[in-house]
Amino acid sequence: MSERDLFERRLEAAVHEYVEAAPTQIDAARLTDSLATNVPRMRRLVPRPVWRLPSLGFAWILAAAGLLAVLGMGVIATGALRNVTQPPVPPAPPTAPAPAPSQALETPPAVIASPAPASPVVETPQPSPSASPSSAAPIGILLPSSWVAGEKARFLDALKATPYRARVVASQDSATEKAAVETLIQQGIKVLILTPQDSAAAAAAADEARAAGVKVIANDRAVLDTVAVDYYVTFDCLAVGAAQAQYLIDRAGASKGNNLYLYAGNAADSNSFAFLEGAWEKLQPKIADGTFVIRNSSVAVGLRGNPTLTHDQLAQVIAQVTTNWDFNTSRTLAAGNLAAVPAAAKGTVFILAPNDFTARVIGDVFAADKDVTKSYVTGQDADKASVQSIIDGKQGMTVFKDPRTRVQAAVAVAVAFLQGGTPVATTTLNNGAIDVPARLLASVTVTKANVQAALIDTGYYKASDFTGSWPGKP
């Protein structure tokens, strides 16, 4: 067989192989590689005129036809495969046109508490008839997830009297809090109302807001150790602690040696320090004169001669008596305190519980101890369950800090900032870095005697929310 015949047969075989494979496995790279491998090897054996003159030889006609067949089938196969592997995408459902910015929405959109800070929910309260609503949401409101249920509705209600909208977001911890602030900044807020998870850790989020030109309002809890706080709205926490202490003092009267158990909130919450500080300054003279004997804090016993306590001293006491605002921690701590003292340290007890939730837990633990004959328990927040407990004679008192008042104050400050004004401050509070302009709100001591006037006549609760009897019940 001549060299030319051998070349033609090899070329024909190569083309035939790929023509047969074309419908299912076209591989252009493989074809190119095969031709580049086989043809040059034969090229050296074929006279040069054959390569120069495409009209010469049956092999070139066959090669050209084969190549055209390969390319044509490749196109067909590729199109067929594309149709199989990529089904058509159904058209997107039509969307309703958005209302014009100058028109008020007939009803607010559904309110959904979103624990994911990366996807804040835009809350659109119904603006007042005289207000021209803004199409944007210039206010960001960041709340601990445990606050959202009641606090969100109060903010939306307060915003109805303004032309502004807000984005309300829930945070789970300091990390999600910071991420939420970053998202709100990206969405263009101008004012941030921040209730921090951790007063110190929140400084990083406040710093980012300040860097973006956003005004920062600390809501209820301080943001510590940063200059990036423009205003602080809260209740007079020292006065809250003092009111709790005064209730215990009034119940002790002139008697001496009364068993006193101290409890505090979470050390990450700046308010915990203020509550304990206010209570200590009121109780200390009565501790020093023997009216009260501290039974559950060796640190506090060692400081009983100090009329005031430094922040570090308060921290040392809190470390021994913290509830962490937690059910299990409160219960375990109270049970441990009772197990560590003799029966003489029980009997009639005076319990400084930092809020209503911990008051109920701690009160139940003490009530279950056979050596405890009577207890006077403080609280704060006027939780519905604790109001019922007060009516039933289990919890002694609560401090009512009307959250409606605080929310309205925070919204008023935000509006002042948005309108280029300077909100009026009643005082300043040092956060470790600067003196922050602040407004301190008044609270009310509630016992069974004034449940009706303080909580029901003001519209905070309805009489039907409670059972039993109390003075003034309709």
C-alpha cells in the first residue's frame, strides 16, 4: 500500500469515528488533538503538492465532507442538549404597583418580628392625616428579641403622630446586634434607637453608626465607653432602686436584725448597677444600724460601712448575687442561698429582687422553704403576672416604669434630630467616655393599694386582666 493510500485511510477512519459519535459526545478538543496527531505524522510522507492543492485527491474531498458533517451534527446536538438541560423559566408573577410617596397606605403592612438582623422588617405606621409621610424609613429601631412583642407595637403607635417611618429589627446577642446596625446603615437610616444587649459591647455598633453620620439614641440602657452616643432616654434607675429599698425599710419599721437577701440583674446591663446603687444608698444606713443583716453576700457584708459604692465594688457584689435576668439562674441562686444559712437566717425575710420576673422565681423558692414564714419581695416593670401576685399577697411591690412614656420620648428625640434640631435634655449621664445628654423619666411605686390608680385608670391594663379584689376595683 502506498504512503498516500495509508494517509487517506487513516484520515477517513478518524473522520468516520467522530461522525458516528457526533449526536451524543461531540468533543472538539479531542477531534483537533486527533487530527493534529495523525495528519502531521502522514504529512511528512505525502508530496507537498497534495497539501497545497485542495482539488487533488479523493481524501481531501472526503475530509472536507466529514468535517462539515461533524460541525453540523455538533451544532444540532448542542442545541438539543441545551433544550433538555435548561427548561424554560416560568415568568415572574406580576407585582402590584407601589403607592405613590405622597399617598398614605390604607393599612400598615403585617408586622413580623425578624430575628435575622440582615433582613430588617420595614414597619409602616399609619401617619397622622396632617403629616406628609416620607417614602423612606429614616429611623432604625433595634430591640432585644425578648422585647419585641410589646415594644414594637408601642413604637409603631408613637410613630403614627409623625411623618416618619422606621425599620424595627430584633437582635439575639451583641454579634447580631452589630450586624443589624450595619444593615440598617446600608439601608439609609439617619437615626438609630438602640436598646443594647450588652452596654459595653454595643459601643462598636454605635461607633459604626457615628462614622456613617447616623445619630444614636440609647433606649432604656446606656451604651458605654464611646463618644458615639447623642442622647440617652431612660427612667431614673437610681430612683427605682431607692423605691425598692424604701419599701423594705417601711416594712421593717423599728425592728432589728431583719434577714436581708440581695439580688441583682445582669452585669452586662448598665441598669443593674444603677438599680443596686440606688437601693444600697437607701439601705446602707439601716444595714449599719442593725435594722438589716445581709445573709447572702459576703462582699456586701464587708462593705456595710460604706454609704456609697464604687463601680468596682458594685461589680463585686453583683458577681455574688447576679440573676442574669434568667429563670434558672435565679432559682438556683435562691435555693443555694437558703441551703447555706441556718433556720435563724430565714423566718421573716426581706428580698431585694431586681425585677418582676426574678421576684416571682425567687419568691417561689423562698415560699417553698419550710423555715421561711413570711417574705417581703420587691420588683419592677409591673408585669401582668406580678401585678396578680401583688393582688394575691405574694409579691409586695413593683416599680411601674411606663414604657409608653419612654417610647414617646425616644421618638420625640429622633424627630428632633431628623428635623435638624437639638432635643432638650434634663440632665447628662457619664457613659465612661462622655457626658451624654439624657432625659430621666419618673416611675411609680405600685402596691396592692394603688393598682387601680396606677395601672388600670391609666389604661395600661384592664380590670378584667386580674382576678381577686383590690382597693378601688370597679
